[in-house]
Amino acid sequence: MNRLQKLPEYYNPSVYIVDDNEVVRDSYVTLMESCGLHVKAFESAEEFLNNIEKHSCGCVLTDFQMNGCNGLELLKTMKSAGYNLPAILVSGSLDPTTMVCARSEGAFAILEKPYAVPTLWETVIKAILTDSQNRTST
């Protein structure tokens, strides 16, 4: 958390959580808020895309397997629409081809379930720091 305290004052990141499982989504919200992060949660990729501006800052944490638009389709849509948010894709199982495709569509990281909470936290921190650096260097 100390690393985030060094972010520029004007940079106010959010963690955008996209997961159709309410229990999982709520647990992500609780974890991120307990660490002092601002969180916005969505039950679908479509809801996220309809409510978040392209210039929003922070990172996206999305499940791969969702009803409707899945996590990979969300990455593709974000990329083609010009979103610059780092996206963390979470999945219970991804085949190697899907993992390569996710990377090519701009996945910042891919986390396979089960993963340790510190791994998730560290990945979110790195994504936010990367987003901040990308915005200040352009």
C-alpha cells in the first residue's frame, strides 16, 4: 500500500471489478476497500462498458467465465474501443491458446484460481502503478 501513497495527487485510481458471481464480486470489493482502494463493481462486461469512460484510471479485475460477454471478449472490446486500463483476467482454467489470445488482447496479467490473496493484491498494485506511469509519461 505504501507504494500507492506516492502516486500523483491528481491520479485517483479505481479498481473496476467485473464478475457475474455476486459472492466473488463482493469479496473482491471487501478486499480492495479494506486496503484503501476505491472500487466500482459490475455484474457484467456490458454494464462495465456502459458505465465507465475510456479515460478512467486504475485497473480492471475481470473473471474469464461470465454469462454474456466473457472476460476475453471484454478485453477485445476494451482494446478496440480505446480503453487504456490494465486488465487482470482471473480464471479457474484457461488453455494455452486462450492465454496467448488474452495476452495479445492486452491482458496485464492472468491469474489462475486458486491463487493467494497476496498475489492478487500485488498484481492489482502493479497494474495501478503501471497505469499511473503510462499516464504521466504521455
